[in-house]
Amino acid sequence: MSQETTVNLANCDREPIHIPGSIQPHAILMVLTEPDLVVQQITNNVASAISGGAASCLNRPLSELVESRDLDYLRRKVLPRELDEAPHYLPGMRFMGHATEFEAIVHRYQGALILELEHWPHDETAVHEEIYGSLKATLSQLDRMPTLESFCQKAAEQVKEFTGFDRVMVYRFAEDDSGHVIAEARRSDLESYLGLHYPAADIPRQARELFKRSQLRLNPDVRYQPVPLVPALRPDTHQPLDMSFCITRSMSPIHAEYLQNMGVHASMSISIVVNDRLWGLFACHHYSPRYVSHGTRMACEFLAHTLSLQVAGKEAADQHTYAEALHREHHALVAELNAAPSLPEALRCPPEGMIGGIQATGAALLFNHQVQLYGITPDEASIRKLAARLGNEVEEAVWSTDRLGERFPDLAESCAAASGTLSVRLSKQAEAYLFWFRQEETQTVNWAGEPAKAVTLGPHGDRLTPRKSFALWQETVKGRSRPWLTCEYDAARQLRQSILEHFVRHTEQLVRLNADLQERNSQLDSFAYVASHDLKEPLRGIRNYSQFLMEDFGDDLAEEAKGYTRTVMRLADRMEMLLDSLLHYSRLSRQEIQNTAVDLNECVADALEFLVSRVQESGLRITIPRPLPIVQGDSDRLCELFTNLISNAIKYNDKPVPEVLVTFETSADGTTCELQVRDNGIGIAPEHRNIVFQIFKRLHGRNEYGGGIGAGLTIVRKIVERHGGNIWIDSVSGVSTTFSFTLPVASPHAP
């Protein structure tokens, strides 16, 4: 298919540059089968070396085309190696009966063995020197470079010296795939491109992917005429040959025109890949045709590989002092985390810095449905909205951007204080996030030509013609913050790990404590049951013998002695009541709760019937606005629960007419209900609302409000807990008390 008809405004970034179907004319390319090395495809310029041209070469073994010495080396020394996706340089290779020596490259890809033979007749443009001695000296100099910028600058100078190109730039990619020239070595009479930015459209997505996969790309003369493969499709697959790793594949016509618009005649690019990411490129330009020999290329590739390995180290060295400070802050925060009662307490922002020492203008913690704000941040509602968007749209546990408004346009206005956002997700089950924020910093960016007008419609119908203007064009950029550094991202990730490890340890401790507590409670229940049961017999004896003493010897006892005896009998009666309550409470813990469908309307009716005399005497008014639900539980215990609550409503009441209101609400999922029993009694002070649930705890004198032993509400709480619910109190002293508790709603299939 013609490039002119397939590449247009709509699909430029999908141009199939990996299957151009042609190569540059300074080379001959063959596609061979293995192990017989039969020619499947070949470029038709082979006619310059083989009489009969491409047609005479197809389906012939390589042994009939190249000299036996070269073929023997290929078979013995090269083909046994791992050549997949890794072009391998060979010594010179000659066609039979042809004096010209070609520089050869071979690799395997998708079941094909691809051999590229390069020949450049203009030997005067090649660099001839002791390249490896020079490379050793270069590496020694690079090791002494103190910063990443100086390191890249020295590397650019050395690549220029190796290759003889007029201009060598180190081009670094940004987060948005635009590029920035961070180092440059050039001919003295050329205009500098140092510091210029280039839009992402100048190097489309598929080109960046190929740069990452294939390390070196050479175009000796960008004004060449492409040489097609014969046949156009692979005979074995009937598909175009994938030339992703071919050094000599034909370049995109758009890229060729782009270089021509810059006045460039020859170019070479060498990829800088860091942690499997295309970090940048050596971009080499020459203003006349130029070929680079294999020896020089290998040295440049080695230099680029060295740079790739050292970039991360140089970046870390540039941030070393800051990274050390972050490390110290991390240890201090972990210590605080272990000592503080809660995560918000541990993450309190110090006056002189920010959480974890990360440089930011604000931070926020969303945890347990609460939002804590530190410094300059969006408001609480915007924090919650941002967390919801991240939860739905971002997979990464640690995520950052320096342009939040571009990533989430609907949050741009509400999150103006958070153009830079670094987020840490603390849980997948609930919205729990830790954020750092940076305000926007207005920047002036120097572009090589106006980025918004990078392309215009050209003379070939809908095909794109690259822009022709590379004049300095300045843009004022807003809505962006200072970018987040790698060490800051790493610090956030380490803090997340420490927080999660803390919660795991904390959970394990709680599990152990709960198990121990359950065991102790079980032992205590057993003790209470045995003690209350066994103590009743001697206590009954004390009561009976005191009564015998009064009946048989009452006339002989002094009045004071009679008073002592009556006190012993009264105390024995009270002790028996206490033991009965304790025995009943311990039985509640030990006995199995029946699990049946219980109509709470019947429970309330049974409770009122049990209290009928007290209800009539007090004039109690009980109101139930709508029928109560059917719950899952033990009907006897739930009747006892309502009996105790209604009894307390009558007892602790100073109004002429006691009133009780019973209401309920069902949860959204229909599995639980929350009931409220509200009275108009004397109320409970806030400081006493937990005490009233403790066994044998009374807030009033023994004989006030009808007396009692203080076990009723303890039993109520135990009944609720045995049903898997919770109970709590809301009260206004002197006005009312509301007991709220939860119970499971009965299943439709419950018996």
C-alpha cells in the first residue's frame, strides 16, 4: 500500500513504520530460512552484485551467493548464538565474483533469519580511528562527571567525536512524551538547540516503541529512494516482513521530510533505555550524507548502554542529600507510627516540613471516612471526589502527576491547589488515601517551533507534511507543578509499605488479644457460674439459721441482737439476688442462642404482660408508630431485653406519665435493623453512659428509684451482643434517654 494514501491526519500515530516493505539503498537485505539458509525475500537492488537480480536469488541457498569463507563463519560462529531481537555485527562479507565488501548484520525475528549487507562507497566520510582506545578514555571521563547534566554533555561530545556528526543531542522524554534537549555537542557555526522542547507529535507513539526495542538507527542520506523487498510478502506467512529490528529499514516518509525541513542530510539515533522505559535518545544530525561504520556504531551502542545503566545512578546521586533526608524522616515516622494510638496521630505534619519529609505545599489523609488536611490543599469534598476518581480509574497503588487538571479536567478548578498530586492508596476495600500536593508553578517553555502547529496539510492530499518552522517559540504554561522526583515516589511507596506492615502487625496483635480475651472471658464465665451456683447453698444456710434463731430464741435476745440478726437476713436476701443475677448473666454467655424468626411485636406484648401491674400503676403510655420487624434470634432473650428496657423507663422516671416510643430503621441492604427505645425519664449524663452497662453498677442510692442491683442493662447488652449487634445510648439529662441497638433481620426462609 502507498504511504501517501494510508497516512493521514486521523491515523498518523498508527503509521505502520515497522513494516515499510523497503530499505535504504546503501544496503541489501535478505530473508533466509533455517537451517538450509534459502533466500525467501531479497531487495531488488541486489542486481548491483548478482547478475540476474532478485529473481535469480529467490529460493536459492546462501551458499550459492556468498563466498564460502564468509558462509562458514556465519554457520559456525554466529548462527548458534541467541540472535532473537538482537542484531549481531559480522566481519565483512562478499558476494561471489564481486570485489565489494559489505558490512553485515544478522538477527532472527518471528521465525525469519534477516541478513543486512551495508556498503557505502564514500569512504572518505567514515571515521577511521582507534575507536576502542578512545572509548576506554571516554568511559573514564564519564565516571568523573558529578551530575547527570554534565554526564550527558560529555557523552554527547564523545559521540560527536566518534561519529563525526555535525550535531549530537541528548534528548530526554517527559511524562507527556514531549522531548527536551538536555545536552548538545555541535559544529561551531550551527545554531544551538540546547534547552528546546519538542512536542510528542514529533516522535509518535509507535516510533518511541521501536526506539525502545531497537537500540540504533542510521539514515546515511535522508533524500534516498526506498528499495522494495521482492516478493512484497513473506512466502511462509503471506504477511509483510516485520522489520522492527532492521537497522536499514526504510524510514517513514513523514520523518524523512521532517529531517529535510530541518536541513538535515543524515541522521542516527541511539536509544537510552532505563528500567525498560525509553528515557531518551542520542539524536545525531549531519548536514551532508554520512555513513557510520560498524565499529563506530558498536562503540556508540556500548556508550549508550553505559549511559542507560548509569542514568539511574546519576539521578540518584543528584538527589542524594534529599533522599537521605527522606530516609531519616521515614524512620522517624515509622517510630511514631508504632507509638501513636492511630494513623492520623502518627502522620501529624511537623511545623517545618511535610509528611515523610516530602517537599510539598500540602497533604491530606483520607482514613476511616475522616479527612485530615495539612497545609495548602483542596477542600474536604474535593479530596473525597479525587479519591473516588483515583479508585475508579487508576490501578497503581502509588500514582503521581504534575498536571492534575489535565488528567481530570472536572477537578481542575476545585483542585487548583493540587496541580501536582502524589497519591498513596492504603486500601482496596475502602477509600483510604494519603496525598501530597504542590501548587502550580507558571513556566516558560522554549519550543522548537509552535507545538500547536506541528503539522499542516501538504501537497499529497490527506497525507501530512511535517512543519517547516523550527524557530524559537515561547509558551507560558500554567496548571503544572514542579515534577515529582524518583526519590519522592520511592519514599511514598516505602511509607505505604510501612503503614500496611504496621496494620498487619496490629491486626495480628488484635487477633491474639481477642483470642486471649475470649479464653479469659470463658474462664471468667465458668468461674461466675460455679461461684454463684455453689455460694447459694451456704448463703441459704446463713439465711435459714438466722430465721431459726429469731423464731426459737427471739424472746431471749436483746433488741440490739435482734437488729443484727434481721440485718444478716436482709443481707443474705440481697446476696442471693446478686448471685441469681450473676448466675443468669453467666448462663447468657454459656447457653446457645436460638436462631428462629422472631416477631418483635409479640416480644413487646409479652414484656408488657409481664409488667402489667407496674404498667397499670404508673400509667405508662407506649407508642409504636408502625409494626416492628421480624428478626432472627431467640424470642425468650429478646422478650427479656424489652422487659428490662421498659422496666427501666418506668423506674427511672420523674414525669407524671411515663412514655416509651419504639421505632426502627432497616439497613440499605436489608440485612439488619436498628431499633430505638426512647423514654421521657431522668436521662443519663454523658460521663455515665458506659458505666450503666457494667454489672452491679448503679448511679443512684440503693433505695432510690425503687432500688435494684444494677444488672438489668448488663443483661440487655449481653443479649444484643449474643445476637451479633451493638447497643449505645443517646440521652439528654432530665429529658429523655434513647437506647439504640441492632439486630439481624430474619431471612425470608427462616423457620
